[in-house]
Amino acid sequence: MIILACETSTLLGSVSVIKDGVVLSERHLLRQGSHTEILNTFISECLSEANLILNDVDCFVTGLGPGSFTGLRISLNTIKTFGYIYNKPVVGFNSLLNLAFENKNILTVENKKITAMINAYKNMVYIAEYEFDNNTLVELKPPQVVRVQELEQFITEKTWVVGDGYLVYEKYFSENLKMKCLRHENGSDHPTAKSLGLIASQQQNKNEFIQWHQLMPLYLRSSEAEEVIAGIKYQAL
């Protein structure tokens, strides 16, 4: 199966082409601006490197968020468009699952738990906890949005922690919380298209693939305007 995967839910925009679980090509760029400018170029370059065209792709894959409201829609709309034009199945996976999978190689026998933490801004993080069991990623705590002040209620025991949410807010953690957050020098702090494609490769026999119009983003926060209306206020650290 040939898979084209796109991930733009965080500051790292990436594209990857994978065939039967083997990565044929990959492009990624860490940037503050919109990924709109680079996504089509990356797709073209990855397909060219793999000696493929879009119609050769069997399934299109995207990250669903949580993450940047604008960012995640870039890859989501691109993949939905390809699914529609070429009448091919699509599939999406949440960005926290992607981030945990990206870091599966840092887990040890002593600690197989991993917490993915993406910056949700306004002193909040998107967070979920997973564990690898028999080479399968098991969800222990589902994706949710948590204020930094309340992280100790979520992280109650030692766990590997990955994600830009940690990088941004670690300086505000209590010493007790820091002791529970294990970091690895080879860890990655951004979800990638490569991991998306590899997850999809493992799922191809599990009826996960859907039609383009069924693909929906994972929003854990309301828009800024909706939060203002609802009276949800920024809390200083």
C-alpha cells in the first residue's frame, strides 16, 4: 500500500510517502509561518523522489489535531481534496497519538508510559497518556486540554514527556512535577507525517480508512471568540 501523509498541526510541517511500511521520502520544516506555502512543494518533492504521482497513492493520511486551528486545517483540507479528486480512501490520527508513536524508541523496560504534550497557548496544553504493550500503543488517558496549573492532577507518576508544551512551560513546573517528567536526549517534540504514515500502515487491515467527507478535525478548545463569549479567561502563571 502506498500512503501519502501530511502533518501541519504544530510548528513542524511535514510530508512523507510510505510504501508497505517503508519510508520512501520525507520533507519537514520547523517554522512560525503558515505551512500553506511549503506543503504543495513538499508533496511534489516527496512524490518525485519516490518516482510516483498522486494517482499512484492508495490512501491519503492527515493529522487531525489537536494543535493550531489554522495549521491543522491546511493538511486536513489538502488530504480531503486528494481523496475526493482521486476517489481514494483517507484516514486521520490525532496529533498526540502521532507524537507518542514518533517517540516509541525512547521507551524502556522500566518505563513504557509516555505523555504527549502540545502547546495549546494561553497557559494550557493538549495532553494525553499512552503506554506501549506488545508493540501496540494503548491509550491510558484520552486527549484533553489542561491548564498548566493543573498538570500535577494529570501527571501522577513517572512518565516520559514529549512535545513543545513541555518546552514552553517546563520553567513553571513544581519540583515535584519535574521529577515525574522524564526526558530523553533523542526524543522528538513534534508530530510528523512519517509517523502518521507508519501508523496508517499498521492500521490498513482494521477498517480505519474512510471517505473524504467523513474526515473531521479534533478540536479540544473552542475558538478564541467562542471562549470570550463563554467567559473562559486566561489565567496567569
